[in-house]
Amino acid sequence: MSPAVVGLLAVAACASAQRGPAPDLLPPGDHTAADKRAAVARIELCRTTDRQIEAAFGPPTHDGRLGRYPLRTWVVDMFKLGDTTLPRALVVLVDPATSVVVDVSWDAPVLGVTWIPRDQCR
């Protein structure tokens, strides 16, 4: 292996180690709907794990699969739309090897917006 390739690998490993895992989404305790929405906004693709989301919001409301990827859903909150109460759903696509979130949807399926999940970390 050439010295240039070894150097690039060392720099990449160092940068990756410095980045580390994503910070916790919510501290322990009771939380308002605004706190929960802010926690969802802190989810970082390719960095936040499904375990961190579960620590913030509890067990998923639904576990599914899309091909080889786990697809996990949490009902984080409820909101009123006219006379109807709808769930605020958080859906994440998870890398099966690392448990890292590779795609995320917030409210889209509930509001009828098309979401085509795909691995955005590749």
C-alpha cells in the first residue's frame, strides 16, 4: 500500500473517531410536545442510532422491514387537524449492521406526503 493511501486511511480513521456517536436526543424526565419535536430535529443521519431514539421515546410503536433494513416507527405526539386528531409519527430506516439511522421521515406518511426510504449513508 502506498504511503499516500496509508495517510488518507489514517486521516479518515481519525476524523471518524473524533465525530463519535450522536449526542442523546432527550434528557430523562417528562417532556412537552415541543421538547419531543426538538429531539426529532436532533436526529443525525449516519450517526444517531435506533437505540438512542428508543431511549428518548420508548419502544417503537411498530417494527417492520424494508428489504434487509429494519423500519421502525414511533408515535411521538398527537396533533389536531380540524376536528381530527392525528399522530406525529417518526419513522426511521436503520442499517442492520450498525443500528445507525440511514433515513428518517417525520409526519410525512400521516400527512399523505410520499416518502421513499433509502440508505442515505452509502
